[in-house]
Amino acid sequence: MSAAVFFGCTFIAFGPAFALLLFTVAGDPLRVIILVAGCFFWLVSVLLSSLLWFIAVQLSDKENPRVQHGLLMMGAGISVLLQEAFRFAYYKLLKKADQGLATISEDGRSPISIGQMAYGKT
């Protein structure tokens, strides 16, 4: 019973995301590269925010619940700010990639637009 529940919950949780990946992104290697790069940028931002929060907790008074609550709120705010900063950096990288793809293409146009890079739509 536990294996059936595990696979059922897994397919319910990850099925829609897998279907979107399969039908909109997996057919084009350029979109796969862009998707993996976006995931990498997000993971780096989460890693940096978790490191900052961990260092702040280690340097603070661990017995004071008000300080810990404040650090948690500060960590959440910093995490959002870092993710948005990395999203902007990724957008700038995509703009440069779009210009580079347009430069090397035969007709002078990029094979994929910024809108398509954002998610992978056709």
C-alpha cells in the first residue's frame, strides 16, 4: 500500500509540471538549455539566501525567540530580494543570448524570442 500511495502522490504532485515540460520544452534543445539555466539561477539565489540566514542565526542569540523570529522574517525578505535580483540578472543574460543568437543566425533574427525563452512556448 505504501508504494502505491507514494507513486500516486508523486504523479499527482509532479504530473502537471512534467507534462508541461514534455509538451512545451523537451522538443527544442535550446529551450532545455534555457530552462536548466533558469533553474540554476534560482538554485544559486536560494543557496545564497540560506547561507546568509544560517550565518545570521549562528551569530545571534539562539535562546531569544524574538531575535529568532526577526531573523526568520529578515531571511524571508532577503530571500525574495535575492531571487528577484537573480531573475533580473538572468533576464539580462537572456537579452545578451538573444543578441548573440541573432548575430550568428543566417537571417539575422534570433531562433527564439524573449517571450519563448521565458517559459518555452511556441
